[in-house]
Amino acid sequence: MSDTSVTPTPAANAGYQIFRTSTAPSLDETAHMEVADMTPDLEAGIGVALEAGFAEGNVVKTLFSQPGFSLTHAWFKSGFPLPLHTHNVDCLYYIVAGSLQLGADTLGPGDGFFLGAGKAYRYTPGPEGVEVLEFRTEEDFDIKFLAKTLPAWQKIAGTIADRRPAWAAESPPSSKLA
């Protein structure tokens, strides 16, 4: 684990460990997710999306990780264009707040879905965005984007540019539950 990951405490040695979203490191800081099959076109496309504001449309924190298990909290803002992708591990998703469209299904708080390793998917956050807990069967895992061409990423960047002004004023859907 990197220095920014959850630090074991005496409680961890006693069989439990407390974690808090407010102090959790970002998924990027922990480096638990690696982009697989990187090509020059994919790297350029990701760069275009980042320049358009990709990072402003999502916040992903590593709440807990250990060999064989990880838990992240992800907040995707309204209409965030999550690219079609896979992971090399099984993933279980639980919707905490907000909603998302997965295929023909609209899912909301208390709903969830399971994806086996290698299953391609994408979803679109609803009008208030979505917060999900992501449970994975490994501490370290990959993300393989299926959008491999620069034109595909330029389309994603266009959606980001359209949504970005609204994202500045958005707050997590769970903040509206109180």
C-alpha cells in the first residue's frame, strides 16, 4: 500500500478498522487502479477528456483496502460520461444516493448490481448525480477502456464540456438526505 492508503491502527490488529470518507485518499493517490492496454491514441484521448474537465465530474475515494478486497466511494456528477470499460476483477456496486441509468434500467438508493471480471459496462448518472459504493475482490485492479480512438474520446470530451458548467454547483446527492 502507498503512504496515502488507510493506515492500520491498533484496532485493525484487534479485528476491526474504522475508515472515514472525509479523510479517505483518492483512488488515484492509492494507485490501486491501473489503466490497461494503454496506447498512444488512448493516452491522447484521455488527455483530451482531462483537458475538457473529466476530473471535475467525479470524485472517487478509497475507503478501505487490503490484499483480496477493496471498497471505494464514487460520486459521479449529473450526466457524467463514464466511458465503456471493464475491470479485471469482480465488482459489486451499491447505490447510496442519487440515481443512474444502466442499460434500460434506472437504479436508485438501495439498488445495486454485480459485474463479473471482464464484463463491459457503462452507466449514466441521473439528474442529481449518483453516489455508489464499489466492492471489489482485489486490492489492486485494472480499468480497460473500450473507447480506443481519439474521435471516441473527443465525443466524451464534448459531453464533458456541455455538463461542466452545471457540475460546478453540484453537491453529492447524499448531502440532500439530511
